[in-house]
Amino acid sequence: MNIQNIKIRSAILGQIRAFFQANEYLEVETPILAQELIPESTIEVFETTFSSEFHGERQFYLIPSPEVFMKKLIAKGSGNIYQITKSFRNSEQIGKDHNPEFTMLEWYTMDVNYLDSIKTTEDLFLSLCNKDTPSWFKPPFIKMSINEIFKEYISVDLLKCQTRILIKIEAEKLDLEIENTDTWEDIFNRIFLNFIEPKLPKNRPVILYNYPKQILCLAKELKGTPWRERWELYVNGIELANCYSEETDSGKVKNTLDTEYIKKISTSRVIPDIDSNYNLIFNSDFPECSGVALGIDRLVMLLTGSSSIEGVILFPFSDTLIRDCHSTSSETE
């Protein structure tokens, strides 16, 4: 824990709030305990029990993001909104880039799409820059589609690899061992993590856009293509933000949630309840919008030049693990 970095963190949070207030976004504060979540098969969640003399016991979950509540606010006519909130993810790494409890900035802009949100993000970054900010943090961002970068880095055209068999062939050419249980998404992710992510430019922030539609999420499909209207932002090689043109078709939302829920049943330790009526908020009055989620801890780590998020958060989870380890060691001596 570095107190000077904590002071810088406080200033950065103030600058972020000033930016969104100046751009007329409404700051909201939604619950971090939820009775239902949006099912995401790649995310493990924390479960807890609410106990009451009058209401009995009910299972609740710590939110992995505030999305489930923020979209309900949009449906009620909130307009442009943002929040800085605690989020929680279980069964992930602990250390340089990860903490089970972390701080997320999430914002939604009405009547725009994912490409429009790039400009807002660049403007946010500019508002955080000063004379000492390293050049690799400053806009304009480098922008490359996922297919462009696959073709440039490993000579793989994803347009020609739309089936599992075809992408498996390309993965094996790269000497990756593919299991029979690996899905198209699994194979794509292994190629990306091993051969794309380590090579990303570090001299400026990088936007990777138009992700394959086989990677299921609540982002709109880009009409007439095999892509989704989604981008991710990398800064100095670190994944920092994720953005969608939000899916607003009720039927497509339901299909995505049902599919992800079925996958969670077979892959996750905790199966959160889902709101069976959640898709109904996406009616004719729900506006077209774009949402961005950005990791505050990683952002502060980058701006302070810290080597780990452990240096920019108070009481990181690793401190507890080290303390417990020392305690166990003392007991066995």
C-alpha cells in the first residue's frame, strides 16, 4: 500500500467525476448485492445468504458489474448515466492485474454506438492527462479490427475460420494443442492470449474492435458480418476497458441469457438466479445506447507507474492471504 498513490487515486476519481458531470451524465449508485444477475459463463460470482426473522433466508450475489441495475435505470428514462462502484469476481488470479474486489467505472450514453464511445473515452483520457503523463497513455488511440490484427500478426483470416474445424486447423498450425471439448471461442481465446495480446503496441492506447459473434455477449451483431459491435481497450499491454453497442432486441437478449445460463449450469460453482422478465425492459421505448466498463484500479496503476494494482488499492486481498499464510506457518512451528 502506497499512501502517495492513494492520494493520486483520490484526485483521479475527482477528475473522472468532473468529466462526466461536465458532459451532463447523471451519477448513480446501485446495489452491490443482487438477488438476480445477468448470467455470464466466463465469470464466477460470490454468493451470500440474507437471513431475516420475518423473510427467512434468500441467496444474494455480489455484483460482477453494475450492468443489471444500470440498464433498468435506462429503461426508466435515466438518460446518460455513470457510476464508480465496487465489483466482485471469484476464481480469478490474485496479483498484478487482479483483485477479487475491484473498482469499476461504467457509463452508458444514449443514441450512440460503440464507435462513438471511442471518442468519449479518448476525451476522458485527455481530461486525465498532464505534463507528466507518459505518451503511451495519451490519445489518439490506435484502432484495429480483430480480423486485421489476426491477419497482420499471424496471417489468419477469421472470415475463413467461421467453423470450429477451420479455426482448429489454424490453431494447430501454431502448435497449440486443442482438446475435443474446446469450443470455437475457447480456441480463439487461446490464439489471442498466446499470439496476439503479447504483441499489441505499447506506444499508444490500442482499441481492438469488431469481435467475432461466436463470443456470446449482449453486444449487437454488426449487420451483414460475422462480428459484434464491441471493442476492448489496451494500454501499455494491459486490458483496461470493454465496450458494446448494447443489444436492445428483447428476443435476442432472452436468447443470450438463456444460452449463457445453460452454460453456467455445467461450468460454474455458483449458479445465480436470473430475472426471467429482465428481457422485457428492452421494449420499443428502450433507447439505442453504448456502454463502457473500465477498471479503475488498473487505470490508477498505469497513471502512477505502479507495477501492480496492489500498490494503488487499500488493503488488497493478497495482504490477507500473506497474513493467513504467516499465521498458519507460525501455528505449525
